[in-house]
Amino acid sequence: MARTVMTVALGAAVALAVGTAAAPASAKIRCDGRYQIVHGQGPISTPYCEDNYLAYVARGYGMHVSGRAVRRNPHVKEQACRVAGYDDRVRDICADWLPDGGGRYVR
């Protein structure tokens, strides 16, 4: 009898552990424009959200690009910066990718 109770308890513990491990994670990164929303700290500027925002602005200029493509391929990021890099919303994000550092006037 004690062995049966132990087996049932062990089975219940394993089922609980498997059920907990299979639950979907809610740790998805949330962005608001170029800022990551972090609970308890407010918005934080992160490369992940900046790349998503750059892709969003570049799409407004007619470029077909995703945030994932910008993050994974430096050549795509360079192209997006050439298309939209002088826009005030992303000028600082693209400063390293533009020939004049993002400023219009070169001395």
C-alpha cells in the first residue's frame, strides 16, 4: 500500500514538472518604437528594438526589410541606413553606417 502511494505521488510530481516545462514562456521582448519596455525600469534603448525601428522607418521609404534581417545581416542594415539613415528618427542608429556619420554637412 505504501509503495502504491509513493508511486502515485512520484507520477504526480513528474506530471507537474513536465506540465510546467511545457508551458510557453512569456519572456518575449516588447518594443515601443526604438525602446524596449522593461517592467520596473521604464523604456530602455536596446540594439534589438533599434534594429526593428530602423526596419520600420526604412519600410516607410519603400524598402522591403524586416527587423530580423537588419539584425542578422550587416549589409542589410547598411542598405536600410542608406535608404532612411538621414531621417531624424534613426540618424543616430545609422551614424556608423553613413559616410558622414549621419550629419548632412561635411567640412
